[in-house]
Amino acid sequence: MKKLSVLVIAAALLLSGCNMSTLNGIGQMDSATAGATIGNVIASVLGLNKMTRQDIFGAWTYTGPGCAFTSDQLLAKAGGEVAAAEIKTKIEPTYKKLGIKASNTSVTFNEDGTFTARFAGKQLSGNYTFDEATYKVTMQTLLLSLNCYAKKNINGIGLLFESSKLLTLLQTMAALSGDATFQTVGELSKNYDGLRLGFDYKR
């Protein structure tokens, strides 16, 4: 029970904000990965692909790590869509190691303003609002107010978070699993300005 409570609190910290600084350890992409990224710049910059409240309605299932830059200039400075794709590649093993997968991570936004969610199997529910000017999603549970930013992807949506909140959550999960050597998100916070990280979903 104590471990579960700590994890829920950490999840709340993750969902409470969104504004990231930088990234480290980006290597070389293979030609297939690089080719798949061409033409996807809009999907890698928050706000370029406009969203409305109706766009987030429905049941969404986790598909993998999500990331976006806060401007196209910062995306270009980081190395473009190839860098954005490799960020996801680098953090995915950490998500898997911590048990974050499609079968236990999902979110449903209902038209009546209520939501239900699971994160690595832990349940959350309550009410939500969506700000169409900023794409900020505020999820209110009985005890907590949780914040993130939504991004429209080619095949779904992303919910993206401030790096310090993400790091707090993943470090807590790593500690609860007995793994004290967690480093990936710390490394992903050193070199690239204007990056936000989180989770991608599809219907």
C-alpha cells in the first residue's frame, strides 16, 4: 500500500506540468529510421498541428514514447525530425523496463468532461478541461490537479510533460522496482532546448 501511494504521488508530479530543457546521447540513425521521419516536422512541434477539444475525445491506448519541440526553430537546431525520432528510440527501453506498455497504460476523455486513465496499471479518474489556446489538459481527481499538453500526431495524440516531473516519476518507479541505476531521462535533459517528453496514444 505504501509503495502504491508513493507511485500515485509520483504520477501526479509527472502530470503537473510541461516545459523541458535538453537532451544528451543522440547517436546516428540508420537509413530506414531517418527515411521514416521525412515530412513529419509538424508532428514534432507543439502547436503547429492545431487541436480542438473534440480531437481528444475517445479512448486512447499507449503506443510508445512521445516528444515534441516548442518551436520549429528549436527542432531545426536539435537536428530536425531525425533527432526527434531518436529521442523516442532512446527512452523506449526505459519505459519498457518500468512496465509501461499498451496493455496497462491508457486514457479516455469523455465528452461530458470526465476522464479515466491507467499508467503502468495504476488507475486515475475525475474531470478534465482542455484549453484550445495553449493545448493544456488539466485533469482533476478527488485529491490532485494534473496537467499536461496535448499534441496531434499523424496516427493519434501525444501527452507531453515537463522533464523534471517525468524524471521524478520514472526515478520513483525505478526505486520501487529495486533498480537504483536509472539515468536515461537525466541524460535526456542536458543538450536540447525546448523539448517536451511523454507518451503517444492511438485509438
